[in-house]
Amino acid sequence: MQRIAYWSIPIIAIIVTVLVVLFLIQINTDEPDVTHRMPSSNTVKSTAFQATESTWLERFSQSEQEGFFYPVNEIFIALELHRHVVKENAFTLSALVKNQYQLFCLQEELKQRGFRFFLKKVREGTELLVYSKDHNQLQSLVKALKSYKIRAKILPYKEVENG
């Protein structure tokens, strides 16, 4: 077992170097091979360099590749900020729930009436916030909650402005 471990590291290193060399050869196949030419003087070297440079430039100029595209989509949105906003009356129902039974009864009433609600844990218990545009539905909910000894009040909804 030690003999396999001893020889496996050099074998893996040799395989990796062979694969890297093959990869580099495969990448560089498009470039002309200047090393096989036997230049006799400096003038031949400079002309060979100019020849490879001109072929590269010619090949690059003849490609049909278009300009560079940025990887971002541009979207333009026009907003009408000075339009008249129609105000609608909206109401919130605020109730403080003190124990688990009241919380259960409250959730069942809200599910039965189809209200969406928000529960917030506070020091005294759990606070409920319900948003609705129908004052009569909220009034009937307040009457139903009184049977469970849950005090609730209806307040006009005000949006909080940030800034």
C-alpha cells in the first residue's frame, strides 16, 4: 500500500503536466509557428515579425465580429409624478390580545371573514392590525370580538412617510 502511495504522486504530476502541455498546444494552433523557420540574419527576423503581424492584423480586420456589447440591459421608464391622486378612505382595526384563547378566537374570526391581518408581539400581549376599506365589515368584526372579550378600535389609516 505504501508503494502505491509513494509512486502515485509522481505519476499524477506527470499526467497533469502532459495534459497542460496538450492543452497549451491545442489553444495555440491558430498562430503560425515562427520557431521552425531558420532566419539567417536580423533582417529576416524583422521581416518575419512584420509578416506575422500583418497576417494577424489582416485576419482581425476581416472578421465579422461586431463591437463590444455591455452585459446590461437598458430600460427607460417614464413616470407621471404630477398626476392627481384619488384619495380613498381606508381604516385599520387595532386590538390587543392578552392570552392564547383570545388569539385563537381572533384568528378564526379573521379567517372566517377573509381579512388579511398582521400580528405584532408587544409587552402586554399581541397586537393585531387589520387594513380594510369597508368600515361596515370592520364594525361587524368589532361586535364579534366583543363576545370574546377582545377590545378593538377602528382608526383611519394613515401612511407613514419616510424622510
